[in-house]
Amino acid sequence: MFKKILIANRGEIAVRVIRACREMGIGSVAVYSDADRAALHVRLADEAYPIGPAPSAQSYLNGDRIIETAKTARAEAIHPGYGFLSENPEFALRCEQGGLIFIGPSSQAIRAMGGKTAARSLATQAKVPVVPGTTRDLTDQEVLSAAKEIGLPVLIKASAGGGGKGMRIASTEGDLAGAIRTARSEASSSFGNPAIYVERYLAGARHIEIQILGDGKGHVVHLGERDCSIQRRHQKVIEEAPSPFVDPDLRRRMGEAAVKLAKAAGYTNAGTVEFLVDSARNFYFLELNARLQVEHPVTEMVTGLDLVKEQIRIAAGEPLSVRQEEIQFRGHAIECRIYAEDPFSNFMPSPGRIQTLRSPSGPGIRIDSGIYEGCEVPIHYDPLVSKLIAWGRDRNEAIRRMQRALAEYVILGVKTTIPFHRRILNDPQVLAGQIHTQFLEEWIAKGLVGAKEGLAEIALVAGALYLHTRKPSAPASAGPAAAESLWKLAARRDALRR
């Protein structure tokens, strides 16, 4: 087993990996940009090293600097987290050539499956159904030709990444030029690779993915599905496991297809095979994310497995800890991604200092967070600040626990999407499990988030600031608000919304 691992990432995922290392008795090495000098992952790691200025291209995407730092720290392995260099085959290869273990699939497997176009070709060869589209990276002119041949609307997608970055819908020919330009720009800034391809846009489908694990001894298992259909601009917002739509037969068929594809690619470590599923339960391969997913906690909650520890053990040469027949699913889990964004101002990023932080707890509640009270949320990176996960014996209990946890969650100093999640999880369609990939965009278009919510948040902030600034010696009789907790203020906020 490794003695020391460098985590080539930041935020909540870096914290998540550091905690797994500590539980396994492995030393952790953090890296940080100038903007992250006081970040939580830096504070929690056993060692921390600067790697450059705030822009990710000069820090977290600087593979040579990260490898040099790993050698300086005498780390034996690098965990890439997700995003940044996690699906970069050249970085994985440089790790291998430099005598470092890349905690993820091999560079060959990333090249085969991490590249979305190559993955589509391999899926076709493995007789896994795919969404109609191209199987190689395209020039701008080739995108225009392919879109006309496939038929509009189409989805223009980055070949090198995921997480909703570098993806744009083109519904008309007039949309294509702008969609191409934006997709390439996002792909280049997020993944260091501007390559794009095209696939048909399937309206009204669900986005359902299968978690897989493969070791270096030829064993591959799947850990069931996650329903990620609640999305905004192709960015997942809420995920759950299992899907309320998937029946045992569909779960079996999708799981078998995912395992078959992974074996065809010689895939090892953790990965996710993503599918679109139509109303008739026909499924179509989208891509294989050759890394750990943001939403991995919901799978952990229903299987009892620690995916990060599994990743580390596999990279160290150990076999899978479970066989397919041993994997059992228990209960239901839901994850809300909490962003530092203003949902009442078109989801504009909201960087700044966390003035007050009150995190929920209680039965079935888990928080994967990269923030603390007093920390700065920088403008330079993805605005995800935490993930709130709720588990219940069934979907109804998981939703009720999530609703309770969101009511308890207070973050002041920056705007967050917490109130947005509260509204979503009270929608009748969501409660009934009647969702699809366009659901949230349609929900927003109906104006279900309005100015009244913003006024409610202002009332909460005003009350919280009063409590924060009053003298500690002030008696309880100093005024009604002085004796109230932030939880009570949040309850008043909710009453104002209603």
C-alpha cells in the first residue's frame, strides 16, 4: 500500500480524498494555487505545496509542475479527483513514465474511453447502442456538415471532458456557429483541449449512469445506477440512487452493457458509463467518464462501499473487495450540489468570504464540503462549494430528510443555490419521480424562482447579521430577534416564501 499520495485537485473532492487517505493510514499531499493558499484542503492535508497563479492553466492544469511537486514530496501516487487533469491521457502517461502511480485508469484506457469520440467507436464495436453522432473530433466546417446530416437539434460536445462543460445545443442552423465557438472555448479553458464532436439531441430522455469498478486482474463489477436527469445547461444539479424509473430488468441490462464496454476497453479503477434512456426504457450510450464522479456519494450511501478507498486499493494492485453477486442496494440516496451562485440573478457566480456557516446534521445526512467559516470562495474555478447528501429507507424518506437538511443549512456572505434546491424538492413532478433532462430548464422558464425568494433571503441575512454583530453579553430580553437562532430565522424565511 502507498505511504503518501498527492491529490492533484482542490475543493470538496480534494478534502474527500484526503480523508480517505487518513483513514487508510496514508500520508496526503495537497497542491494549491495562489487563490487557494488558505483553502480547506490545504489545511487538512499532511503537506501542501504551491503550484502557481490562480488561473487553472497555470496551476491545476500544469501537469509538469504537479509531477515535479509529487517527486519533491516523495509521493508514490497521484489522485486526480475529477475535472482538471483527471481524464488527460498525456498526464496519466507522464505519471507512469515518471515512476508515479496514477490513481485511475491507464493512459491507454483513458485514451480509448476518456476521449468521447473514441469511446463511441468502441461502444459501437462492442454492440452497445449509442446516440447517433460522429465518432471523431471535427473541424468547424465538419461540425456544420455533420449537424445537417444527423438532423437538428444537435448537441455539440467537448471530446476531452465532462461535467457539462463545453456542451451546447444547436436547434437551428443559425445557432451552430455560436455553439461551436462557445463549446470550443469552454473545452479549452476547462480541459486544455478544444476538440469537439456532434451527436443528436434526444428530447425528453432521462440521464442515467452506471458506476463501474475494475481491478488489474480482469474483474469488473457495476454498482447500480444513478439518475442525473435534473440538470441545468447540461450540468447535473440533483442526483439520486437508485433511479425511480429503472426496474430490475433495465438495471440488469444496463449494468451488463456497462461491464461489457469496460472489459472491451481493458478498463481499470472507477468509472461511470452514462446513458440516455427514453420513455420506452430503450437506452443509448453517451460516454464513459474515466474518473470518479461528483455524484459518487449516492452510490456509496446505497451500497456501503467507499469508492475512493476502492480506487486506491486497485491502484496499489489489490483485487476488488467485492464480487458482483455480493453487491446489495439498501435504501435511497439523493445529492444536492450547492453552488456559490445567485439563483435569482440568472445563476451568476457569487465569490466572496463565508461569513456564517451552519451545516445540517442528523440521521442520514452527509456533507462533502470544501469551505469553512471565514474562507474565501474564489472566482477562478467551478463555484461548487459543497454536496449535501441524504439517505433514507426509501425515496420518500430520503427526500424528507433532504428537505429538512436544506432548511437547516445556512451559508452567509455569498449567494448559494440552497433556496433553489428547496423549491425543486417541493415540486410535484420531482416528488413523483417524473423528470427528464429538460425538466429543470422548463421549470425555470415557468418563472418558479422569483423575486419574492430574494426578499426572503434578505430578511434571513439581516437577522443573521444582527445576531452576528450584537454584543455577547447582551441579555436575552434585549429583543425578540436576539434570542432567535438562525434555524428559526430560516423558518421565518420559509414562511415568507409561502
